[in-house]
Amino acid sequence: MTTALSVRLKVKVPHTVIEPLRPEEVNSFLKTLSRYRDLSIVLLMLLCGLRSCEILSLNIVDVDVIELQVRVRGKGNKERVLPIPETIASTIRRYLKLEKPKASTTKLFCVLQGPRRGAPMTPSGLRKLFRYHRTACGVKRANAHRFRHTFGADMARSKVQLPVLQRMMGHADAGTTLQYIHLSMADIADEYRQAIQKIQSRYDSV
């Protein structure tokens, strides 16, 4: 029987820590990319933390390869402007000059071959791209979300402040950013080894 004094219980759902990709895994994946389009997409996730939906929503005019910045439409259609490294800018320039059909969509990323050549890239097309390349390199966990997560982990390791990272990743809640940058077990083990060596040196019999 319910009463006015009934207590609403909150059940804590276990949080699954997503391990970021290791440098050797990223490098193996990158080596399979032969198109500037595909490299541009992966670098925007790896070095700027863009989501898949944000990649697909980019228009050509959203990328300023002179000022080195990109305008991103995130969840809730909220916009943010992010800096991009010259590596991404030069790769996008080559893609637009050498690969993208001239009379194609105003979307930045489009289909490059087949009957849909020039049409905007779709979510299924993006998933197919990552599926193909992770099979080619043998890194089974190399999906789009994990590249974004690797960006978050790399920024955290580089001591980027939480409010800055929250803004870059387009999180409305700082708590989401905290969950997103959980240290991997490799990070924890490395920190532990460094600390335990100092601790053990204090004790003669250890």
C-alpha cells in the first residue's frame, strides 16, 4: 500500500568505463586510410572530439581552413566553435580539391563513388567506413565513439581544465564530462607503478 510517506528509491546504474584507444591502435587504423575524406573524418573525432552526428551535419562553410576553426552543431542544435590544427585543415583542403565532386551537396562529407556519388554521407555510410577500416587493421574496438572518447582521455592526460573540455565536447553537464574522461586501466597501472616505486624505497625490507 502506498502512503504519503513512501520513499522513492534511486538505483545506481553501473557505469561502464570505455577504454580509449592506445596510440598503436590509432596508428594502425590511420594507416588503412587512403582517402582524404576518411582521414578528415577520423581526425575531427580524434583531435577535436566530434560526434558522428556532428560530422555528418557539417557544411563546407562551417570549416574555416584559414582561421583554423570549425563551427559544430551539437545536441539540441547548440552551436560551438572549435579550433582545428593545421593537420586537419590541410587534409580537408586536399579532400575538397581532389576528391569531392564539384556539383555535389553543400554538406562537407559526401559519397565519393557509386550511384549516390555526390550525395551527403549517411549514418550507415559512416558506420560502414569504420567497419571496413577496423577489419582491415584488426583493431576491433576502433569505432567512431571510441575515437571521440580517446580525444577526451588525451585532453585529460594533457591536464586540460574540466570547463574547457566540457565546452569542447559540447556537454551541457560537467558530470557528463567527468564520466567521459575516466582514466583507462593502463593509465591507472602506470600511475600506480610510479607511485609504488617511491613508496617501496622508504621501507628497507620491501
